[in-house]
Amino acid sequence: METFEAQSQEKGYVPFLFLKKYVIILLTIKDVNLMVKIFKTSDFNIDNTGNEIVTSMLQKLIDEAAMVNGKVIVEAGIYQTAALFLKSNIEFYIEKDAQILGTIKEDEYNDIFTRVAGIEMMWYPGIINCIDASNVTISGEGTINGNGPYWWDKYWGSDTKGGMRKTYDENGLRFACDYDCKRVRNILISNSKYITLKNFTSFESGFWNVHVLYSNDIHIDGIKIESRGLDSPSTDGIDIDSCYNVLIENCITNCNDDSICIKSGRDFDGIRVNRPCHDITIQNCTILSGFGVTIGSEISGGVYNIKIRNLKYKNTDCGFRIKSSKPRKGYIKDILFEDIEMINVKYLFHIYLNWNPAYSICKLPADYKGQVPSYWETLLKETCDVNTKVENIMIKNVNAYNMDNYDDISRAFNIEGFKDSLIDNIIFENVNIISKEYGIISYVKNIKFNNFKISVSSNRDERNDNYDNR
């Protein structure tokens, strides 16, 4: 065990308790897989054409496997299903040519109490759920397909100019649309521990692809996020929400919102819950289309001790991103961002603490006469205390440049704190940037540049000052 811990620390891994636990098991119980009972979909004659909804049969398969700590194997085919709930001490394995297809029949989903975009409320579960469980693995080279276009049309309309969003915008209710327009996540891990997600593909989720909430000792290894599309709202890749001891590695993200995101609750409700997100490591990942590796905007419970290392970005909107707003409060501190290559990234460092006021600042129109749901009341509650405090950020060993044929936004900095809460102590070390614009740095103190090189080829374009105010 000493050798394992020493090697882990040398490679930069967080020495997770659950990893140690697994190693102990492997060292003391050899050939344990020979003892695991296998439960295959074909053994239960579950339809694999995708033409029938097979939720109850898949759930029965899961429940029977859980009674003996077994392994579920979803064999090749398409399985149309609503929400499935995994139990402790099982592995849920999706074969390479197998697809879990989330049904678009909304009456098949029963609301659960969960957190959505920082607020606790009743909402749809995920397609695959792991709630109040431990020692669960979701693995295999198959696909979880969220049937995204159905849910995206519900939000934007088929022409991306209508849907619920158009109605809410016209009535001054932009802040509420994301909560009222219920959509299904592909995977929800909640109140759970010792969970492994490995190798599968999350495809076109209706909302966030992988949401890990109120959980600890989580290992996400080698999964692929494929939810790219200009009309795919809130298709975050991986969201880590009020968790600790999380390792994300060897993943590939390709989506239309935050690629990998760290959160801890929104405004009054996040302060009430008061569960920070901490001790998170993100490493050895490829970040393609998407809004980058992000902290926020829901950070009211606080975020600290985050390590982001050895990432390669290509054609990504943002590299390293922090977003907050005036109602959020909270804090972000002790962040390491190192050993990074960014190619064709629009905004290399986007730290903007007054992000998207139309969404972030909740206020009812003066002439509003409709109902006010309880979760609207939560959103409308005012917060006090100082604005979000951001401090102690180390950025080092970064190489950022554009390919010769790249002709899009290229800005090194959009860094802006609050006048009454300056961003404090940012260090750039061993950084080489080639970009079109330098950008903006304001309301920052104690910013240091050590062995920092930058080449800028054009003037600041004010049209690029605002980003992601959808």
C-alpha cells in the first residue's frame, strides 16, 4: 500500500480512500470476478430494438443483481427506457454496441427531490441514477443516448428562436425558464460514495450529461461526452456539485456548454445548504467544443483546493473559466491550473464575476400577476455579505496558440472582479501565448507574471467583451 500511495502522489493523483479500499480488496481476494454473478439482458428477454419502453424490466434486472452484489450486462441493441436506479455494490456494464436510449415520453419520468442549477427542487431524475448508494461502477464502451433534440426543441423551439425560452424572455422571466423547462440528465450521481464511471459515451443529453451531486470518492475515467450542437442548451459535460474527493481523468468532452464544471449551489439556497466543493482533480483530458473547464457560476457554498492539469484544448470557447454574479456570494480559492496546451481557443482565461445578469439576477416584472412556484421564491430571495471572493490561483506551464487557418475570436484575458471584492493573488508562470487580442484585466490585485510571454496581433475588439449571455 505504501508503494501505491507513493506512486499516486508522484503522478499527481489525489490519494482517495476508495482507491485504497479497492486495492486492499484486490490484494486480499484474488479472482473476485469469478465469484460475481452475471445478469444479462438476454436472460430476461428484454427488447433490444428500441421500439418498446423497457424501464420496468431493466429495473428488475438491476434489483435482482443488487441482491447478490452482481454485474448487469446490457448487451448489444437499443433499450428505450425512462429513469433507472442503480443500487449499492453492483456494476452496470454497457457493451460496445449497446445503447441506453432515454424515452421522450415525459409522463414516464416521475419527479424526484434533487438540485437543478444550484437550487433544490422537484425535477426529473436522470436516465441512469445512483442515489444514496455506494460501491457502484458504470462501465463499458456503450452509449447513453439522451434523445437530446426533443428536449432542446422544448427549450429553444425547432428553429432555435421559439420554444419556452421565447415566451419567458417576452414576459421578463429569463431567470425562470431553465428551471421550468424540465429536461433529463443522462446520469445523476447523488448522495453516493465510492462510485466509478468508466469508458462509456454520454450522447446528446437533454440537460447536463453527467451530474455528480453531494457525493464523495468518485472516479470518472475515460468517458466521452458527445453533445455538441448550436441548439443544445445546458449540455454541460461533467458537473461536480458540492462534492469532495473526485478524480476526473482521460476524458474527452465535446458539448455546447461548460465542458467540465465545478459548482456548490446558487444564491440563497446555496448559502443555506452550505456544502462546498473541494479536493477535485481534473487531469489528462481532451477538451473539444464547449465552454471550457469552469468554476461556477453556482459557487455560493464555496469552492477550494482544485487541481486542473495536463489538459489539451482544441477549438474550445474558453480555456480556464470562472463565473459568478452579484447574488452568488461564496468564495473560490486555492486553484492550480498547469501543464496545458490550448489550440484555437477563443478566450484563454475568462474570469468574469458578474456573468449574464439577465439569468443570474432574479427579479419578477412589476406587472407580473401569475403564480409564483416555491422554487421561484427561493430564486428571488436576496443574499447579503460581500461579493464572491476569488484568491490564490496558480497558472503555470501553459502554451496557447492558433493554427494558421484559424479565423475566430482570439483573446488572452477577460478577467474582471468586483470593485468591492478584488480578485487577489493570481500567478502566471512559464506561460507562452500567441493571440489576436490582449483583452481586459480589471479589479485585480497581486497579479504576477513570471517567465510570461505574449504576442498580440490586433487591437481589442469591444464586441468580444461580452460572452455567453444567452
